[in-house]
Amino acid sequence: MILINILLVLLIFLILSDLYIKNSPKSKLNLLPINYKIKKRDGLNELIIDLKISNTSKSKETMVNNIKFELDFFKSKGNEFCQNLNYQEDIYIYDKNKLKNLNNYWPTTIIKSNSELFIKIIYKFSNYNFRKKIKYIWLKVYWENYGHFGISKKKDCLLINLDGQKQIPKEVFEIPLNNKYNAFAIKTDLLGCLDDPVNTVIKYCKGIVEKNDILTIGESPLAIMQNRYISPQNLEYSVFSKALCYFFHPTSSLATACGMQLLINRIGVTRITFALIVGFIFKLIGIKGIFYRLTGSESSLIDDISGTVTPYDKSIVMGPINADLFCKEVSKYLNIDVAVVDVNDLGGVKILASSNKTVNKILKRNLISNPAGNGDEKTPIVLIREKK
């Protein structure tokens, strides 16, 4: 009876904690990329980036009291050219549908509930050979939200591929798998949230795929293109995330307060605690993996910092959304079967979604060797092709 009372009190405490975490005041502002383009004007290279800040709150207005942008040429650190790179930054906002130059000073700006603020940043590079020396820019956005929740400091990052609008040569690597199938790994540029997932995959695969091929893409690259990554600085850590992360293997993405807090925000403390207890009981009798079954795919798809390629190794990457719809759209265009997979070098193969469930068994047998690689190969798309 005492044990039941203790468990009941614990359950009530956890439920109340979840309600507090879910309903505690917090900023509902989200910074989202729209597009970018490159122009050459008056002898200068211009990079134009369009962003928007969306307020998803139904009743609360929130202020952006400061915002700063930083260009990181992460592939060229120590490069003398980058040290001497000269550029001018101009920030604009749309005020009553008119473009307003802020003259390098960000005024405290109110964003009303269910509304958006549009921002345009124009960088003018004076170096004549800028495009030859620089391929990628990692745009860091440091901004502050102010409102009923107090003040919140955020950091968002997005990748600008300066060659993204060019025709690129396609590189394909053939990888023998067994007596019946070969794999063809397709090399891509670094992918980012400004790359449309469906159009990007079609662009790289068009002209390469053959009838009866099975196209696979890793879950992390797809999630990154869907803007499903977050800087750890944007999470508000609770005592629960710092305590619960101790119950996981050191290499797990849930073994840090960052990864655990992200899962808490998704499914709650109560469900995680329940899954841990049940998982521990089943582990005593030799059955593993119960925790991940009870917490759903979200828990196993979180990649904590250092778990992804540069420059996303400083971010927490979540699982992709609408994976079934993605598979159907690409499959319809290329007329082949498509799957989103989670594969590692330890032989683990998970099929998150596929346009045709009958290919799942074929993929599980042929992806064990992880032909896409688990490092910096930049081959997120793999075709499985039957030998002729």
C-alpha cells in the first residue's frame, strides 16, 4: 500500500512538472530562412539573404530588441584571403510593405501575435576573386527576444552555398554489396535548410537512376534540409534533463542535458520516466530497446552535437518530418521506390519511411555495410541496384 502511494505521488509530481514545462512562459518567435541570391553590381559581389521572424503566439506580442549577423567562412579558417576579406553589411526590414534601411542599428521591434517580420540582409564583397576562394558561408544569427517570459537569447545558423545555383558535375561511386546487389553513392554539396528536399534529391538523381533502383536518403540530411536542427543555446534546461541523462550510455545522444531536454520538450517527463522504469525491468530479463519503443522514433533520431557533419556538429539535429510524403513525391517524379533510412556503422538499419513497403526487407539486408558512410563522405543519397 505504501509503495502504491509513493508511485501515485510520483506520478502526480511528474504530471504537474510536465504541465509546468509545457505552459511556462516562453518566446514563440521563430527565425526562418526564405531564400538567397547572388548578384554582381558596380564591380561588387552582392549576397542577398531573405529571412523572416514568425510569432506563433495567439495572444502575446514579443519584441526583438537586438539582432546581429556574423559570417563564418568555416572552410577557410587561417586562410589569409579570409582575413583580408572586405565586405559591407546592410540590414533592411519591411515596414508597411516598404523596404527600410536600418543603417547598422537594430531598433527594438515589436512583432504582434500571429504575425511576421521580414528581413533582408545585403552583403557587398569588394574582393574581385571572392567567388573563387569562398564556396560556403555559415551565417550565424544572434538575437534577443523580450516579452512576458523575460528575455531570451537565441542563436540560429544557416548554410549559404554560393555555388548552389550553378550546374554541378555529378559524382557517383559504385560499391559492391553482394552477389545480387550493388550500391551507388551519390556525392552532394553540403546541404542546408535553403535546399528544398524534394527538388534537391531529384536534381542529384535525375539522369542517374535506372528502372527498379531503390533510392535511399539518410534521415539526418533530410532533417537538415527541413530546418530540423537547433543550437543548444536555444534550449532552457530543467533539473529533469540533467538528472535523466545519467541513465544513458555515454555515447547516446540522450546522455547530455541538451539531447534529453529536447526529448522532454517533445514527449514530456512522465512518459520518459515511465519508459525508463519499464525499460530497466525488461533489461533485467534480457530484453533491450523497450525504452525507445515506448518513447517513439523521436528519441532514437536525435543527434546531439558532434553527431553530424561540419558545420552541423555544433547543433542538435532532430528526426525528419513528413518522411512518407517526401518518399511519395520523389518516387512519383523519378518512377522508382524511395526510402528514408537511419543507418550506422554498427550494422543498425532502420527504415523510417518508404514509398513501397515491399522494399524494406531488401534495404535492411543491403544497407548493413552502410554504403553512405558515417563520416564526411557527403554521400547522403544511395541507390540500391540489382545486378544484371
